[in-house]
Amino acid sequence: MQQKKNRNISSVSFYTLGCKLNFAETSTLKRQFRGRNFEIKPFDSLSDVYVINTCSVTLDANRDCRKVVRSARRRNPDAFIVVTGCYAQLEPEEIAEIDGVDLVIGTRDKFDILELAGNFEKTDHTIIHRSDVNEAVDFHHAFSSSDRTRSFLKVQDGCDYKCSFCTIPMARGKSRSPGVDHIVANAQKVIDDGYREVVLTGVNVGDFGKQSGETFLDLISALDRLEGLERIRISSIEPNLLSEEIIDFAANSRAIQPHFHIPLQSGSDEILKLMKRRYRTDLYRERVASIKSLMPDACIGVDVITGHPGETDSFFQQTMDFLQSLDISYLHVFTYSERPNTTALDMACSIPVPVRKKRTHQLRRLSDQKRFDFDTSFLGMERPVLLEIEPQNGHLTGWTDNYIRVKVPCDSLQPNRIVHCRLEERQPGEDMVGAVVTANEAGADHAFV
């Protein structure tokens, strides 16, 4: 390719901030560069080009972007640096002021880096390619290919919700998704590459099918029939879109794992109203109860935000009490941070940052206890485990079907196999359960080499 010969551009490194969807999209960008004969290097290597795929859910994500740019410049001051993703869509001029950034690309043009970068010549000013987010109407297919045991499979993009705290609709545009047949075709590519598990990702996956007239239930039904796909997980699904029909299908499916991640955000109905969420705590409790009644061993994760404007001590205590009362397994806790152009900015009763952080700490302690109790409730039992690729300290690690992280002695085990393990011990302060293999699962006798 002539543009590479001009500057002897031959290598590229990627850094991903944020969600599973971003990781899936970064993998697709890697495949694009590899198709143009670029060498893909780890981010801590000396490379000619650095691509940073950003998040903007919190203020910390923006700060992280600046740190990553600085680290790339330290490795190679002459490198061509590209910043794309949600932060690039929302604050392109802010990014352009970061020393060393050569190209900023918004949501619509994220997958056109090779064309927009020209010959990767550095100039004395940053080039910005950013259009109105409403012009981001196409669905760009993506799936990850990083750890070679599971793949993040993008099934949906954008969001039509208007939650008070969230910038995602402004960063990614309206909800959109392809037809079921296109996702099935991508899943088949994943299977052909040797993956055993897919994680269905998107901004609002339960909203799948608006354009095609299909539903998320249609999608998981089709994937469940796909030969060779042994495990399916749903990255996250809104409680109002997690229908009883979906729960019932998952309970009786061949491949869908007993693991759900369901955003809650607050256990106070008053705060849920302020957040403009589309459910209340009674529906959330019903969803958890339905899952547990059909899949008693299921792992259930919960997203929670602390310190949203208006969250009094009493409302926060309602959240604590509600979460303690639920049969859930772990929490992902986020501290509220002010984001530009969100309706929460105009709300009264801002919560002091130290109070927000204290509440986050309280909920994370509750999460640690929930996780420990869930993991140890299965000690002495056997679960199927998908072993991961890289041995660590003489052990292979992996996840049970119900999302318990385990470690087993390597011995003669090969990774990327599903084996039956007896869970034996979980020490406080550790995040893995010690286990021993009891039997190989039928049909799981191949591995990557």
C-alpha cells in the first residue's frame, strides 16, 4: 500500500476504554488494519500508530483517555495518534487540545480510520471528523477476538432512552440493529474461529429488532439452535425488556448460561423517577424472583449508581435495604459524575462528592459479601467450566456456567475446553474459587494450538 511506504508505517497498537461493546468494535478495527498488512502490537510497544477507543460514561473515562494519549507519546513521540469512540463524539475539541493527538473521529466515521488518516502524516494541527450523532444510522458489525475462548458479539447499537445521567444516546445515536440472520452469520464466524462462548453486547440489547420487526427473543432462539455454539451470555439487559418469555426460554435453552446482568441504578422509586428509568423496584424484584424460581443456581449482577442528585440519606438507605433483600450475586457500582448536556445537571440537591464516594464504598462492600456468599454456596458441588488460554502460576482459570471464577491445577489440561470441576475453597480476599477437574465434558476435546 503506497501510503504505508511513504512513511514506512507498518505497526499499530490499540487501547480500549469502557464497555464490552467497545472491545468488540476495537477488534473489528484491528481486523481492518491487519487486512492492510499492519502489524498489530501490544499498546506498551513502540508502534507507528496508536488508536484509542474511548468511553465517556464518567469523568474518569475522560481523564483516562488523556493518560493513555500521554503514555503513547512517551513510547513514540513521532507516532500518529487517533482517538475515537464516545468521548470523541461528545468532546472532539477538548480531545484536539491534548498534545500529540493527530486525528479525532466521531461515531459515524469510527470504522473509516484507514481512509480518513490519509498517509498518517503528522501535521501542526489536529484533524476532527465528527458529524451530528443523528447521522449515525448504520449498524457496523463487530465481534471481539482477544482471549480466544469467548467473543463479545455486537448485536445492537445506540439507545432511545433518555436517562437523566447518561450521555450514551448523544454519543452513539438512536437504537439500531441488523436482522437475526446477520447476527447468526457473525456467530458462525466466531464458531469457525474456535470460540466456545459468545457474549451478546450492545448499548441496549433488549431493544434488538426495531428495524427488522424481530425481537431479542427471536435472536436468542436462533443462536440457541446454532450448532457448535456451546455457551451464550447476555452482557446486560434492562429489567423492563427482560420479559418472562425471555427468562423462560433461557431456563430451558441449550446454550444460554444461568447468568444475568440487570441494571437497577437505584433501589428508591423516587430516585428511579428522577433518573427517568422505565421501571420501578417492584418490577425489578419480580424479575429476580422469576429467574431464581426457574434457575435457582443463576448468578445475577446489578448496576447501581450512587450520589445522583436528590439521593438523600433516606433514599440511599432504601437502595441498601433493597439490594440486601434481593437474591443477587454481585454489584457493579458507579459513582455519579456530572456529564454535559444531561438533565441531571439541572436538578436540585447535588450530593457532595465525598458523600457519593462513601456510598460507593458501602455498596462495594455489600457486593463483596454477596459475591463471597454466592461463590461459597456452591463449594463441594460440580459445575462445568470453560478453561481460559493462559496458565497463571501453575493454574488455568475459567468461568462456571453460572459465572463463578475458578482456578484449577494445569497438569495436562488444555485451555479452551469445557470440563466438570468440583469447587473446593474460596478464601476471603480472593476473587477465585479453587477447584479440581472431575471429568471432561463430552464433545469438548479440541483446543487451540
